[in-house]
Amino acid sequence: MKTWPCTGNDVSPEVNDTMNKPERIDTATEDTMLAIGKRARAAAHALALASPEAKTKALHAAAAALRAAVPDILAANAKDIAAAQAAGRPDAFIDRLLLDEKRIDAMAQGVDEIAELPDPVGTVLAEWTRPNGLQFQRVRVPLGVIGIIYESRPNVTADAGALAVKAGNAAILRAGSESLNSSLAIHAAMASGLKSAGLPEAAISLVPTPDRAAVGLMLAGLGGTIDVIVPRGGKSLVERVQTEARVPVFAHLEGLCHTYVDRRADLGMAVDIVLNAKMRRTGVCGATETLLVDSGAPAEFMPTLVKALLDAGCQVRGDEAARKADARVIAASDEDWATEHLDAIISAKAVDGIDGALQHIGRYSTQHTDAIVTADADTAERFLREVDSAIVLHNASTQFADGGEFGFGGEIGIATGKMHARGPVGVEQLTSFKYVVHGAGQIRPK
Amino acid sequence: MKTWPCTGNDVSPEVNDTMNKPERIDTATEDTMLAIGKRARAAAHALALASPEAKTKALHAAAAALRAAVPDILAANAKDIAAAQAAGRPDAFIDRLLLDEKRIDAMAQGVDEIAELPDPVGTVLAEWTRPNGLQFQRVRVPLGVIGIIYESRPNVTADAGALAVKAGNAAILRAGSESLNSSLAIHAAMASGLKSAGLPEAAISLVPTPDRAAVGLMLAGLGGTIDVIVPRGGKSLVERVQTEARVPVFAHLEGLCHTYVDRRADLGMAVDIVLNAKMRRTGVCGATETLLVDSGAPAEFMPTLVKALLDAGCQVRGDEAARKADARVIAASDEDWATEHLDAIISAKAVDGIDGALQHIGRYSTQHTDAIVTADADTAERFLREVDSAIVLHNASTQFADGGEFGFGGEIGIATGKMHARGPVGVEQLTSFKYVVHGAGQIRPK
């Protein structure tokens, strides 16, 4: 279903400056935003009590409305594309922004798939009875109102809105100004779908103005109406969110992912995994940025791995061991170990076995995704246990860091924090819980 | 085991002004605090990898050290008590501060009980295999470093420290200045216990200075070393925390709890529950503050309930219906419906059935704990589903809002937010999770 190149973050540093600085707030924007917040809060209340069938039906209706709105969406998208071209945006930016019938259909299909996911609300997560007869249940409930701030990719309007609604929440979406026309057209279709199925349109609200002040207002919680913020964008957006937000945030800052090739790895498997982890898509957050090779590995390991990367068109920036392995390797600077290249560039280094790998990863990992390749189960277990990242893999590519690959049926992003959501943020991660207690007149002794 | 009057919040508004205002930060304090943060971070790393046996042993050793330190703790406590008396603190404040041999033994017993709780770290929360053969596990891991800011109750030093360690975390404790001598003595015992069992002393760190700037530094995250803040104190402390904190917070602001007596309630049960919910202990966060009586209930409901409360020494502030029911009822002001009395005072009101109850609770509840008394299962289910509070009870007293009563074996507090922890914050709520993925060389298709 996915036809966009990245499923994790949506890195477009070249447009970050349109939304990452504090600004004066104009009264009209503030009024508009507070009204959006109030309507979203009321919609969240209705959504929390909506039946599973009502939500499923509404999302299918939204998907149908998207398909019916193809001409409108393409017309709106053409405006955004023309503006982006006039502004001299790079091709990768234009590609992220571009919609065609196939991409709109994929978006609609995504919404249909989210509609069919199991409804998380009301699930009993645990139940037990106390000696006094009180019966406890921990029951899944929606989070409330989710604010989603994103940049150029217009499909987020459909994906994120649908995931929020499936989990019984309302979403307030703030699209990047460059994709606003496209997002408005997609939003109009989604809202009409919800409405036709009897759910409040405001369950998916889109900020209609490109005014940057809207971001600041959302980060402040929009008069207490926003429960959590999900930023999807480049590093500077996420950092602004983390600095200014007065409400909880599900954020990932960076995916500086490592693949460690142990002395007991199958070299053929290691080559396949490293090539895929780096080169399948270089711009995704789960792409490996640093290759660590066990210095106790057979002599051919480093040259074979480095050659495979170089031959595939990857620049290798290495330590002495990597440079000795192939003349094409460039000397790595200290900064390279701390850099999320998001390009066909890898940092490569020899480390002193599993201890050296753990030490390097402990220092430089952004706690997103890290992998080990080894045939030794004990070494693998140690790596999986000691690396403090949201996702740790054994004998697999770091590019599996994606909600779809986890079987979550969609994600809003990958959270690298440890609170509430960690890793892919799917429907379940957009819920909370409450305790429901049944008694028969129990009172608490003194 | 508990000999303190309150297990939820620790309300002492009279001392809040010692810690709730921004302040200038002196360099020595900042250096001390940053050093504490660094040591705690290193200790958290060791604790995360400590075996269940090591943690259990260390906590039993800490409990033994507490018992052995009774004379030191009592001597330190005597200093705090003398200072509090000299400052003219009220009796309730002195009582919260006071330690005797029995209370120290209860504290040690609490630590022994926490030692014996099941170890949450490493628990597999979910596992599944994808069609490509990748095996996924969601595994519980510690959160990291937990900052706990509390006021006069010195036992928190032992309870909160032990819960954090059991969950594989390090704790940085900031005690109220009024209880600092007592907390230092308790902390010295706990740390020596950890050390004797081979765990780092810094796994439970106590801020050694009464300097209020320490609170601000902790709220700012202490140079990135604190992962979450748990405030235990009066409303103004919690509000300062929620305004200033740059790290996630597990906070409860207020427990404005309601008990709704439906027309189909058993009146005898309702009287027992309401009396217990209000009067068992009036200063705890789970105490009922507002009684809602169905206006469609038999005529004797309101008078019987109100009389029972008045006869038990409770002041009743009521609407017209309540005032008609008993001449002793005082007229409620608008403010009363929004007031957490934390005293032998209740607001009482007739509401138009379950709809009226839901409307009133939706407006005034602080999403802590609310209860319904009814014999009608459908009405109960509607209440439990629609009231958006951390804890909702049917035919039971709101005073069951307590981790011990839930069977959690101790709690740090009751969280009213919806992120991560909600309701009693016990050992499990002090953990996060990570995804562990086992492969056999899988790479991700294009």
C-alpha cells in the first residue's frame, strides 16, 4: 500500500524554517485555533463512545470519499507542486509532495485497511479479583485529542487521521504550508466520509491556515484541548516541539542506527543485511548509519563488507581498519559517528568485540534501532538485552523498523522516548486505559 | 504495613511556598546536582542489567539497614520535629513528619514487601511471528532515572526508592526541607543496604541540600539524566512541576472524587459507601468530595444520606434539595462543586438521573476516581464506560483508590494523566518496553 519513500520521519530540513521559530500570534489565528480545539474535544468525547461498527463504517466512507475526490485532490496538489517548483524545491521534495491517482488510491486503501484493524477500545488488558471481592479490570480507552504536526507529505492527512479515529480519538492536523492545498482537499474528503457515516467531522480537523503561530498554539495545548502531540518532520521541527511543548509528545529525534557484525557472523548474511540496512532506502529513519565490525572477526570481514557497500554506490567513511580494507574509504571525522547521514553514506569502524560494540552504541545510538549479526546465541542475547533502544534486532535489517513490518497496520511514527509509546506508534499506542472496579458494597477498613 | 494517614498525595499547602517558586541557581548547587544526575544515570545502567536476585537481596539488605539504623533515624527525626514545632507547624503536619520505632519498622516491612514483588524487568508482554519469519517480542525494561519530589513525609524516601529499584531504575529523591534530616538518615540506611548487596549506592540518591533551586534543576531534567518526574505533594507543587517540567511527569493534580447514588441503589449500601468514601480519612486523594443523589430516587434517599454524614460530623454544603432534606445543611457556593475539600466537608446535590450525574462529573471531575451506587447493571455499565476517570467504581468506596488496595504492593502516587501511567503508579508503571526481533538473515524487500 505504501508508495512514499519513507514511513518513519519525514525529513525535509530545507523547509524546517517555515515552522520552527517562535512567532507573534494574531488574534484571528488564536480564535480559529481555540475553536478547532473545542470542536475536536467535543468530537473526541463522541468518538470515545462510538461503537466499533460506527468507526469502521466511517473510515470506509472516508476511503470512498477520497476515491471520489481524486479530481479535486489532483487539482489542489497541482497548485502545491507549481508553488514548490516556482520556489525551486529539490526533486526529492517535489516527489514527496506529488500526488497521482495511484498514490491517492494507495491512501484510500490505507484508510480501508485501518478501518479493518481490530478495535482497541474496550479491550480488557488485565483483570483480577482481590480478597475482599472487588473485581478489577484494566480497560483500554482512547487518549483524547491528538495533535499531529507534519511537513510536506500530504498522505499523513489521511493516515494519521484514520489511525486516530480508529483508536477513538480526535485528531488536529497541522500540515506543512507547502502541502496545505493538497491536505485541505484530502481533509475535505475524509471529513465528508465521517459525516456521511454519522460521526462528527471535527474528529479529523485540519488547521486551515498556513500561519506558523498555529504550531505554537498547538504545542501549548490549545487551551487544554490537546492531550498529546505527534511531530512528524525534520530534526529542527522535532526539537522545537520538544522545547516548546507543554503537553506530552511522542517524538523521535533521530534514527542513528547501528549494525554490528560479530566475529561469529555468517559473512554472506552480514553482507546482505548491511547492504539492505544502508542502501534499500537511505532516507528512512531505520536506515543503518554506522557499521561496526568485530576486530576479532576473520580478516576478510571488513574488506568484504566495505567493498559491497562501495560497489553499491555507498560512500564509506571509516576508521583506520576500514581505510586499510579498501583504498576508496574516506577518513571518518569524529562527527561522523554522531551523524544521521540519511544518504548513501555510512560510517564504518572496527570495535573490540561485543564489548566494543556496546560501548560505541551506548555512546552514539539515538535509541531508535540497532542490530547485531552473529551466529552465536549468547552474544546475540547480550546485545539484545544491553542495547537500550526501542528496537533491537538479531540477524535482520534495521530497515524493518516500521509499524507495517511489525504488523501494526500503520503507524504515525516511531517514538524513541520511553514514555507510553516506544517504537512504532500504531492504533494501540494511541490509547490509554482506565481501571473499572465492580463491588458489592465494599467499604475500606480504617 | 501503612501507618501514615495518606497513601496518595501528601497535601501540606502550608509548606508549599518553600518549594514552589522559581529561584536563582547557585553554582555549587548546580555542580552537586549535575554530579548526582551523572551518578544516578550510571547506577540506572547497572540496575537495568542487575539480576532479579540481586535487586531482591539488595532491598532486603536495605530493610535490615533501616531496622539497624532506628536510633540514628529517630535522632535525626527529633531535629526535624523540634524545628517544625519551633516554626509553629500544625499538628497534622507534625504527625506526618513524626517517626517512631513502629513507623520505621513499618517502613522496613514495606521495603521487604517490595523486595518480594515479582520482578517486572524482562517480562515478555507480547510475542508474535510475521509471515517473513521475523519473531517479535515486546519486553519490559526499566524507565531509567526517576526524579521524585516530595514534601514532609519521610517514609517516601524508603517507599519510592525501593519501588524504583525493584523496577530496575535509579531514583533521585528531593525531600521537603522540613523532613531533610529524617530523609538523610533513612537514605543513608537504604544506600548502605544496596552497597552491602553489591548494587550501586547511587541507585537511590537523595538531594542533600534544602536549596530550592534543586527542584528547578530536576524539572529541567538535570542535564538529560532524569527520564520522568513524580511529584508527591500539594497542589501548588504539582502545578509548578507541570508548568516548569521539561521532562515527562506522572502527576495527579487533585482528587475531586464523586459518589453518585442512583435511584436503584440499595439505600443501606449507599449510606455505608458514602460515609466511608467521605469520612474514613478525609485528607486522602480518594476521599469523595461531592455526593450526587438521583432526583428520581425515593424521597428518603437525600435526607437519609445527608443525615448520616451530618451525624458523623461532616459539614454538608448543598443545593436546594439537600438543604430541604436537613436544616443543618449549608448552602453550597458555585466554588464548592470545584473544591477538593480534603476535610470533613462534602458538597451534595440532586441530579437528574444518570444523565445529570454524567454531566456534573464531566464538568467537575479531576479524572481521578468516581463511583456509582446502583443495583441496575445497565446504569452501572453506562457510568463506568462514560466517566473518563483513571478509576471508576461500582458499589464500592472511592477510598479504594490506592495501589495497595489494587494489589500493586505499593505505589508512588496516583496519576491522573492518560500518558503511560494512569491510576496507582506501582512497580509495573515504572517500566517501559522495547521490541526484540529475532531473524535468520531477513532483509526488507524494496
